[in-house]
Amino acid sequence: MRILIAGGAGCLGSSLVETYVAQGHDLMVIDNFATGKREVVPELPTLQVVEGSIADRELVESCFARFRPSHVIHSAAAYKEPENWWEDAETNVRGSINIARCCDAHGVRRLIYFQTALCYGRPRQVPIPVDHPTAPFTSYGISKTAGEQYVRMARTPSVSLRLANVTGPRLAIGPIPTFYTRLRDGRACFCSDTVRDFLDMEDFLALMERCLVDGAPTGVFNVSTGEGHTIREVFAIVADHLGLDTPEPPLVPCGPDDVPAVVLDPSETERAFHWKARKGFDETIRRMLAWYDAHGVTDIYTHLAPGK
């Protein structure tokens, strides 16, 4: 395959790059390195790296014309600054339009879009079924949901994956790297009174392999273990991993721009792709912590507004 990955220097994108380079596919990565790291996508004979934004229509068109991808994975997203609606709209909406239009114009065989579970807003039921109405209320969620709608309008066969918290190399967002760095450095922590689902990168990559197959199902799918766990449970595993006998941290109520429980129902995905997550919660978190032990934590980002 000739695979173009938008956002290939992020956590998900870079893991895909490592996987597909090892499999011998030809790759092109487009990334502006706002959150991804340049060093994780080195120039290789089978890997071309283009620095720039997918919001730049001419740049995207030139990349498609030059590389002529057979498959496209849209992993790029703006989320670094929750109040920067302009950048969210440029990357997540305009950028998605550019990707979708170029896929149609160049006969791409499959387009995979990564969507946030925040597209459901504050769900009326948990686990959240894939046919639950979308009702995002943050700039990130709104813009990603608009981008998903444009992708679904394309003629190119597409799959939109609504993702749980995928844990794996270079994860730089959420409670796991936050607790790891703060506890390691002897700093205080608190836990939000929320529930989330966590998916191991190995399980995610197994699903991606099936999504790229010609003739595989298209449409919108939840990607999750289907199991919810409290943030306090994550804290307990991190403290145990570090060998700390740490008192339970304060429990902070869910903020106005957060969601009490986000747990996705993957049953339709399991049926359509004959796939199921294999890694359990404890193993998933500990595998992530072992990676931090070996490689460290660099940046930590959040979808939440400052002070929330």
C-alpha cells in the first residue's frame, strides 16, 4: 500500500508509521508538529515527511499529486489550546475537507478518520451506542464532528473510528502521564470524579489492519473495550507501579467542560470487523507505565480549558 498519514507524528500516527514501515509499505506523513515530535518520523527510503498544515489546501493537493496514495489515514487534529476556536476550525474542519476532496480526486481506495468520543457530548446512556446522537459542546468536539461529516460526504469508502482513550508509545494526554510525572516528582494530585475507557495500542493496531482491507465495512464505529474505569482507579495503578504508599487524592467534581462518563459500546465494531479488544484494564495501564519508565514523558496536553 501507499499510505498517507495526516498527523503522523502524534501518538496514534507515529505508532501506525512504525507498524507500516516495518511491513514494507510506502508512507507519506503530513504534520505541522504542533503536538507531534519531528524526531519520531525520521526520513527513510519508504517514508516521506512533509512539514505543514492540512488546512493548507495547496500543500495537501501537492502531496496527493506527488505521492498518489492508495490509502489515507486522517489522524491530524488541533486540540492544544481549547480556546483557540480558529485553529480548531482550520485544522479539524477545513483540513478534513482538503483531505476528503483530495481522496475523491485521486481515487484513494480507503479513508480512515479518527474521531473523538467527545462527539457524543453528555451522553444519555452509558455505554454509548454508535447510533447515539452527536451533541458536542467543546470547540474540539464540535470541529472534529464537523470534520467527520465532511469525510462521510466523500465518495471515497471511509471509516470513522470514534475512539476510547488509546494508550501507547508517546501518549501525551490524559491522567496516565499526568499522574506518572506528578507522583514521580513528589507533587500532589487530584482525581476528577469521572469514568473513562482505555484501549491498548496493540488492540487498536489490530483493528486498523482490518479497516484498511479493500471491501471492509464502511461507516462510523466505536473503538473501545466497552468497560469504564474511574480516574481514581488509574491513580491507584500508577501509585502501585511507582511503589508509593500514597493516600487517596482529593476527588474533584466533573467540570463544566468535562463529561462525567465516557464509555463507548463497541459491539457493532466487534460484529462488523470480527475484532475484540484483548488487553485488560490493569495490563493496559501498566504497559503504558513501563513505556514511560523506558522512554520518559515529554509534553502533557489536555482537552480541558485552563483551570477546569
